[in-house]
Amino acid sequence: MNDAANWKVPKWIFLIGDAGLMIFGYFFVLHSPLPIRHWEIAAGCVAVGAILGAIPFILDYRAMGRALEVNALGAVAEKIQNLEKLAAQISSATNQWAGIQEIVQGNSDKTVAATKEIADRMTEEIRLFSEFMEKMNDSEKATLRLEVEKLRRGELEWLQVLVNILDHIFALHAAAVRSGDAKFAAPITTFQNVCRDTARRLGLTPFAAEPNEPFDAERHQVAGSKETPPAGAVVAETIGSGYTFQGRLLRPALVRLHDGNASAETQPEKPASAASPAPGNAGGEFSLESPG
């Protein structure tokens, strides 16, 4: 019944019965006396034969319809089975996807944990490195500060030595000038100028007040007195050179004022090295720090 085209009701039995009824009706009509009175028999035989001949075709039609219905139901059942298979595949895929999601979620959690651990380690390393660099910077700063202090002390020492030498040269030159011997004073003057030029290359610049120059409290100091002279005081002569180092005043020039302008005077014959040091520089020492 799966193949409706190949399934048929056997018709030969019905065809034999139909032929027998037709022959019976024909002989009945042929051999009956005229007129025929029982024509219903012949008509009945013909009708029964016709019906008997149509029965197999009717059965074929019904069987074919049933076969089509069965085939349709089978197709529907097969599709339902396919749907069940598809549902099973979908369920399996869903389960697999759920498993994959669980695996991915687990891996994601592990990755997040590992990333957090790495970030914490990096933060700790950065903190340790920052502390190390800070210690290194502090150590380097302390070392550099110590070296700078050593350099400043060394600079101050050689600067004091150089100033002391220049003071003695100035005193020697002053003595040579006071001697009145031009031949003796000329080489001393040249020697002093050469020494001063050499000192200028190192940043140390000697200066002296010119005679009859107005007294300047910032650049001049009266020898032997710490009092400020009255306004209008005029310099008579320079007793000791003043010095500037790299543009900063180290020591003002020691000067003697004209009579009546200073409370105390220093004799011209007194050497510059014996003159009183600048205020705040006891013992001839001075500081290289800038004022203020």
C-alpha cells in the first residue's frame, strides 16, 4: 500500500461475472417467445453486469485514496520524526553551547584573575621601582650637595689665598709708588696689572677708588672706622683694594677720606694687609653666597 500506482484490485473475476450476466441476458432475450413479457429479468441482468463491471474500478479508486492517505500520513510521520531529530539536534546543540559558555566563563574568570594578579604585581613593581629611584635620587642629591659644598669650600679657600696675594701685591705697589723711584715702581705696577688680569680670568676683579671720588657706602669703607661718614665725603686715597667675584661684591675698597670728612684716618704708610677687614668678614674671611 506504500505504492498506490502498483496496487490494483483484480478485475478478471468481476469481468467474468459481467460477461456471464451479459450472455445470460442475451440468450434470455433471444430464445424467449415474442412478445417478451419478463423484460425486467434481462434489464436486471444488464444492470447487475454493469454494476459488477464497475465495482473493481470503484474499489481501485477507494484503495488508491486510502493509499494516498496512508502515504500522506507516512510523510507527515516522517516529517514529524525529522522534526524530532531536529529538536534533538537543537537540544544537543543547546547543551553543547551551554557547555561552551561554561568553559568560556571559567576561562574568562581565570583570565580576569590572572590579569588582576599581573596588574597587582606590576603596581607593586612600580611602587618598589619608584621607591628605589627616590632613594637613588636622594642619594645622588646628597652626594652632589656634598660635592658642591666641597667645591665651594675649595673655591673659598683659593679665593681667600688669591685675595691675600693681591693685597700684598697692592701693598708692595703702594710702597713702590711712595718711594718716588719711577724705575722701581714701573715693574711693580706692571707686575700688579698682570696679576690682576690673571685674577680677572678666574672671575675675581680688584677695584680701587679714585682720588677725590665721592664716598659710596656700598663700594667703599673707611679704614679704621665702622661709622658711616657724613654726606659729601670725598675719598683721598685707597688703602686696600676692593674685590668682586663673578659680579658679586666680596669686599669694599678700604679708603682714607680728606681731613675733616672721617672720624678716624689711616696713615698712608700703613700696609693694606694690616687694614681692618670688611664688616662681617672678621679675620679677612668672606662668603661666596649672594647677598639676600
